[in-house]
Amino acid sequence: MKIFYLFIMLCAIISCSDREEIPSKGNNQPPSQVKFKIENISHDSAFISWEKASDPEGDEVKYTIELDGKIIVENSTDINCHLKNLEELKSYSGKIIVTDSHKNITVTTFSFQTKKYYLTFVKDYILPGIERTFCFEQKILKLSDGSYLVGGHVYLHEGFSVFLMKVDYEGNEIWKKNYDIQGESSPETFKMKESKGEIILTACYTVAKLDLNGNLKWKNRISTYDNGYGDSTINAFVIDSEDNIYAVGTLADRTNEVSEKGIVTKLTKDGVKIWEKQYLSGITETGENSEYLRFVDADIQDNQLVIFGDIDISGRDVSSNMVRHVFYLLKADTEGRPISEKTFYNNEINLSHQLIKRKNGNYLLSSGKKIIEIDKSGQELWAKTIYNSYFAPYNIFFSVSETSAGNILFVGKESSTSFYFLTDSNGNTIWKKYYNASLDYTSVMDAVIENDQGFRLTLVCGNNSGEKIMIIKTDPDGNF
């Protein structure tokens, strides 16, 4: 009997000890639910954070995170959690479980979907040559072998010359080369395209062809441009269905009444000159030949040359000292014979910069500050002034590209900071991004639209100690 009573007493003592460790309150209430947010969702991770839960009795609370039925974090006092090692494009659901010291719980559910994987990176590249060197232009071209070509001019000892660098998809350098093609004009102009597995480029006075490994096949320095005026230069080129090359540019000449003329040189696929023609225009307010006519870009449409530039429409009006450059479009046959010419926005000053052929066959005419769209007949469809020359003289976009969805990507600089922004098909901004490389200045010079609908940008960054090239690969929203 004594043994039985001793057993009863021990059980009572143990029971009282349990109640003291976790006091029981008959009316103890559970913690509140939490407000949460999920940020930085990528293809393989997400970050969830929440506000602290409040407990009616002021008890300490702890948090357990459950994702798709698996506990990720248990009994933690942290109010955030980095969810890692997730799968691409997968929907996830989870719970934030709040527990107080009396084992009362409150559950808040959440869900999200991971994003598609996009290659993104920022890489910089050292220019060849002297330690304090500078570069100009820096275009980018996607090649048929899956690599990318960056090109422009770099300063080497006594002047600028052509520089090319080839990188792979991940941005790793394959090779970089300098060429004995001098930057003879001011500014130094440069364009490049791939045609049938070969690279064709124009630089100042020279047209050249290379293979995809950067080996020079031929070059032709067009001596007509070497007339003693630095602003004589080839600005662009276009290739016809028979692989003939049409180099278009501006020929300066201060000895005559006409100071600048348009010029077109037709070459064979081997660089042999077929013909060369110079152009004047009387499409001015006085009917006289314009003093300034510049050819800046070109295309071929319906077996006709479409040449974009600008013209001074004042016609040397002696009552006005103001030169007024406006957009100019010339159509000619493949023998260079003019068919039609037209000007746009005669009440504004617009220096031509780039001709962009849209997927629907229309054209975008760009000045670096203004852009307009015209249809095949030359009728204006819409126009946007991106930067006012008076209020934003140092803001400019250097390149314009069209995405597969018909949106438009602009890249350039605002003062000393680089930018890139996407608009809809009519030039209305969707998003805008800035990038500063912690140097004195940065400029986005060119862009490639990728198959994943992201963007590959080339930048020039520098200070008084020199410049470097950067490549940024972004996702479709411009993030990297």
C-alpha cells in the first residue's frame, strides 16, 4: 500500500513540473496573421519578408516557413527568408506559421512563380595599345556562328585606327585585333554588317571585307574623300541582292558655293569600284542648290536605294544667317539615278543620325534627339521628341533597334550617365534604366536584340586616365 501511494505522489509531482514549464492559460489567444511581400523573384530564388506578428498576451513568437509541404526554416525569430535552389517557371505555395509559447499557431499562406532563366552579366574589356587610350563608336554585331563582334576606333600612338573584338555568348573574349585602317575623318565613322558569312565594314575613307575570324580579305580606301576636309567621310553602306556594296557619305568642299554634297560609291563584292556619283539638291525655300547636303544612312527597298540624311533648306537665303538642317530622304535606282526626294519637319532643325527599317516595311528616321516613323510612300505616321536641344543639349540616343514584338529600344547618354529605354511601337516609354560605372562618364553606344528578348549593350566608360569597353547582357525588362 505504501508503494502505491508513493507512485501516486511521483506522478503528481511530474504533472506539476510540466505545467510550470509551459504555463496554461485557458483563454490564451493565438498570434496575429502577418503581412508579407515577396521580392527579387528569379529563375532559382525568391526573397520573402513579413511584419512581426503581435501576440495578444505579449508572448514571444517564432516563425516556421514551409514551402510545398517542406519545412525550410523552423522556430526562427527572423522576419525574412531567402528561398533558394528553386526550379525555373514553377509555381510554389507556402506557409508562414507563427507559434507562441503556448503552442498557439496562426498560418498565413503565400504563392509565387519563378521566372524564366536569362543570361545576364556585366563585363569590361581592356583596349589594346598604350595605357591611356581612348575609343570611338564601338558597335556590336551578332554573327552567324553565335558569337558577337564589337568594333570601332581606338587611339594608338599617333591617331585612331580600326579595332575589333570577338566574344562568345557568355561574353568571354575570343580575340581582339587592330587594323591598318586609319580614322581619317572627324568624327571617325564606323559601320559593320555580316553578309553571307563575311564581315563588311566602312571606316572613314575605307571599305573592307573580313572573314568571321577577323582576317582581312581586302580593303579599298576611296580617295575621293581625301580632299583635305576632315568632315568628308563614308557614313554607312548597304548591300544589294547581287552582293554589290553602296557606300554613302558626305563630301565636304569649301572652295565652291556648295559646302557639302552627298556621295554614293558602288563597289563589287570584291571591292572594285563600279561607279561613283555626287549629289546636289534644290529642294530649298529659294529653289537654289542647298549649301549643305549630307548622306548618313541607307537601305534598299523594292530594288531602290533609300538614302537618309539632312539638308539645309534655307537655300543660302541672304536675308537669314541661319542654316536650317532638316531630315532628307532620297530614292534612287541601283545605278544612282534619283527618283524622288523629300524633306520632313521643315520648321525644326534636325541633324540625321540613323535610318531604321521596321519589320512592317516602314522606316524610323532618327536624329539622336527626335524620331519619326514614315510609311513606304513617305507619309509621316507619328513623331516623338525625346530630348529638346535647348534644354538638354548633352542628352542623345546613339542607336535605335526594334524588337520582335515591335517595341523600340533606345540607347545613349544623359549628360555623363548612360541609359537605355524601351518604348511601344509608337515611341511611348515602357521602362527606362540608367547605368553608371563609377567613372567620370559612361555611354551606351549600341545594342543587339537577343533571341531570349533580352538585350546586349556595348558601353564606353572612362575618365582622364583613359577609356574601356563594357558589355551588359540584360533580361527583357532591362535587368542584369
